[in-house]
Amino acid sequence: MKVLLGIGDSWTAGIGAVPDNLRPENYPNNRNYFYRYSTDIDQVPEIIQQELNGSWVKQLSDNLFLQPINLGVSGSGNRAAVKSLYYNDIPWNKISGGYLIFMLSSISRLDLFSYDLAISNNRPFRTLQPPDETDDKQIKINYEWWLKNIQTDDLLINETVLSILEAQAFCKQTNLDFYFGFSFDKCEEIYEHCLSNNIDWTHCLTKGTCFLNILASEQRTPEDLEWYFNQKHSTELISKCCHPTAKGYKFIADYIQNYISNDHIN
């Protein structure tokens, strides 16, 4: 079979595709079922089915008549997104071709292998990112030390570039065409990296920008994340939780399809 395989975070998983008035109060917090591949969508809760069906992965796969495989994991970083290719029971021996599309998350997210699967909701990786504002002085001190000694800008840039290169190499081994783009972080820091010349930039869907900015430009709204979080209702293309709406995901799916079609023509 030929597939459309999407990897990334919540922008791949389809968060935001469900209308505001349909999001239940008992929205499931444990999203560990994203970290497994299943062709039987009935195995996941109804609201997750709606998100998966509204995602750009499903809408693009329908456009291209391909089997969708959505490995999007809400809250994950780019290392975990690529490693999801190994931690899911994907029938590689049955896949004859198709596309792998990597929708990159924020460069500030760092994925570490989870030493305790119970803590990480059975995910192989725990994702570390800047904490919310806090008055706890000890947390601030610990985090400042962490940023200075561990989660440095150089480390994050290296992680991002190497994640793209790994996904690119993976596709050469699995007979998949590789494309990648940036969801809500333009990741401009990676362009000057010493290994960036090894990236096939002709297959970058959003070089110099990101899909958040593209959607905002399309509907003429601000590119600022906080602006959407402060809205009472979702906009046409971007939800109040700062993810694409179902229409936003359709726009992304059509955008990617047009990019791929033009790439094949050229």
C-alpha cells in the first residue's frame, strides 16, 4: 500500500479540528493512544476520531488517495516525532511508497528518553519545554541552571537539524518521498547550522515562515500566539487554542498538495 505518514506534535494530531461548542468537559487528558499505529480508528475516543479525521494528514491523504498514518503526539518535540517511526507497529513490509511529512514543533522543546513510562503516560519520551510563569524561586533557579548548562540554544538547534536529517535519511531507506515544514515556530536559527547544507531545502514547505503565519496571513489576523489564546471564539482558520481549525487543516492539506504537485512538475 501507499501511505501518507505524518509526524509531529498537536498540529499533526489534529488538535483544534473539533469546534469550540463540541469540546466536552471530560476531554481525555491521557493521549497515549497517539503513540501507536492502528488502522482501526474506532479504537480511540470519539473526539479523538474527530480530530484525526479533521487533521491535515487525513485530509491530504484523502486528496491523494493514500492510506493515512498519523503519528502526531500532542506536546512532543522534534526528536520524539522522528523516533515515533520506530515505536509504532507500522507494517513496513506492506508499504510500497508514498510520503512522509514532518511538521516540526517548537525548537525550544527537548525530548529525553523516559525513565518511567508511568510518569510520561506510556510515551517513550518526556518533553521538556520552558515552564509557565511561576513565583517559586527554587524552580526559577533550577531552570536557569538547566538553560545555562543543558538545554542551550546550540543543543536545541543541533537537535532540530539532526531530527530533519534523520527523517530525510529514513525516507531514503523506506522508499518514501520526504517533505517537512514548520508549524508555529519558524526555526530560523537552523538555517546557518554547519549541517544545514545536507538538508534538501527544496522539500521544505515553509522555508522562512511557518504555517501559523501562513494561516494568519490568509485570514488577515495577527501572527502572535497570545492573540488567539485571548479570543473568546476560534477564528475561521485558527482555533482559540492556537491550532488550526478543521478549515485551517484543510488549507494546510491543500497547500501541501499544491507544493508537492508543483515539485513533481518541476
